Amino acid sequence: MLKKRYIRDGRNRLIGSLTTGYSDTSSIVRDERDQILGRTSERFRTTRDLNGNLVAINSSDPGLLLGRKK
């Protein structure tokens, strides 16, 4: 079952969302305009941007994709 969590900044403003529950243990990260920023993989512990470029190895942190320039 897919679950959507919202990510907020320190002033409680919505800055993104994280959709989890895919069968391949990945998550989709979206910005406040609902545009896809990238995906994280729990299995491989990686974070990739929209173009498939590695953002982080050994860290499946969706926060690394927020605030990056496209």
C-alpha cells in the first residue's frame, strides 16, 4: 500500500512530499508543486535525482533532493 508523507520546513510550510510503499523498496520525492525530484532506494541505500544521477551513496535520505537546482 502506498503512503504519502509531507515534508515541512521550520516555519511549517510545505516543501515536498515522499511517497513510499513501492514493491522495489524505493520512494518517490516530489517538490511543493508536485514535480518529481528523484527517488531513493532502501535496498541499495542510494539517492538519485530526476535524471538518474547519483546524489548520495549509503544514504537513502529524501532531504538531499529538496532545495537542489534542477
